[in-house]
Amino acid sequence: MKRPHIQIGPAGSGGLGNLEGVKKAHELGFDAMEVEFTYGVQISNNDAKAIGKLAKALNILLSVHCPYYVNLASFEPCKIVQSKKRILLSSERAHYLGARYVVFHAGFYQSRSEGETYMMVKKEIKDMLRTIKKKKWDIALAPETTGKKSQFGSLDELLRLAGETGCELCVDFAHILGREGRINYRNVFKKLKNIKHIHAHFSGIEYTKKGERRHLITGTKELKLLLGHVVKSKVDITIINESPDPIGDCLKTKDILNSLCKKSSFRI
Ligand SMILES: [Zn+2]
């Protein structure tokens, strides 16, 4: 079965566990689901294989979100080692899940300059990519655009990182808004035009001058704005919803998308 160009799915299983979550995503007509290891990698390779098999049968595209406790630019070398272990463990599970994108927040600037932080993150990503290649895990490391100004991960930083290391990226549009205080979708999609498939996150967001404070239910207006640009730019994209109600908001996303596509005669 041919996949749609715009794939929608929730972050996590809504508390159902991954197997039931995949079934639910299928029942509700979604295309994707992100497996959350945000508080630790709690499944085995065998569990991952079983979940991956079901997802493949039901045509649900899986991705993985690594634990939050990651800082590839820490001042403490042992924290960098631990961070890489968490990302690599998530990568191994992703391989058995049949999930391509392994999403993580790469780190914090602390007192370092942006340039210095970039070089540190780049070195560790290259090192992890060597391990992934050696282990033959069929996955893509995808550092995510971050919502706080104290976090490494502007869109420009991540595009440069992808160009220089061979990693990919996860574009969280809500985080770009939180970080920058505004988002110009036309510019964002222009910057992404050479990316074959965009792995993205979306939700509503509350933010201050320092950036993201928390994720919110996704507003209809915000969804229409994003999806309008997605349809217009004809990109190949997966949009994972990370709001406090990802399943409800995916249903809303699908509805809006269907009516937009009817209007523009764009086939998804
Ligand atoms: Zn995100």
C-alpha cells in the first residue's frame, strides 16, 4: 500500500502500552506513532520486534523519542557518556521496531558559545553514527529543534549538523515558535526543501522570552496555518502530535487536513 505524503500520528500510546497503542492508532485511521522512551528505555529487543511486526502489518509508521536526560555538550564527561548510551540504546530498539527516526534533544549551551556547543554535539553525533554503522542498525539520528533559548537546536544549527555529519533532524514547529517567538512557515519550508522526508512534531505551546514553558492542546487556527503550508509546499512529512491530548489532536488534524485537501484537490 502506498503511504500518504502527509502522515499523522500521536506521541505515545495514550497510556495503552505500545502494542495496544499501535492497534488504536490504526483503528482511528492514523498513519504513525512515536514510541516514547522519554523516561527510560523500558522494552526489550524482543518486545520491539513484536511491536514493529504489528505496526508493519497495520501500516503504522513508527519512530522513537529518546530519554530526556541527554546533554551531548555537558561539562561533565560522564554525563556525555551516559547521554550517548541512552541514545544508542534507543537506536538499537528503534532498529528492532523498524522505526527510522530516533529523536532527541541534543543538549544545552550552559556558559559555552553556540559555536563551541555545536562542535561538541557534532563530535558526539559522528561518534554515535560510527557505532550505528558498525552495528548495522537501520535508523536515522534525528536531533530535534528545541523550544528553549538555553537549549542547542535551532533549525539552522540542525540543518548544518545534518549536512556535516549525515544525521537527520526532527522539526518541531511549536518549538521553533517558542524559541523564536514567531514562525515564518514559508521560510521554514524553503530551508527544508532538500529534505526527502520531514519528520516533524507539533502541538500548541505556551512560551515566554526564554522560550517554551509547556505544550498545550493544539489550536485549530495553528493547525490550519501549518497544514495550509504543508499542503501548498507538497512536502513528504510525518507530523507527530505532542500536545497533552495527542490522540484527540490527531483526529482534529486529520479532519482539517481532509477538508483542506478537498478544497485544493491535493491527494494525500
Ligand atoms: Zn517535540
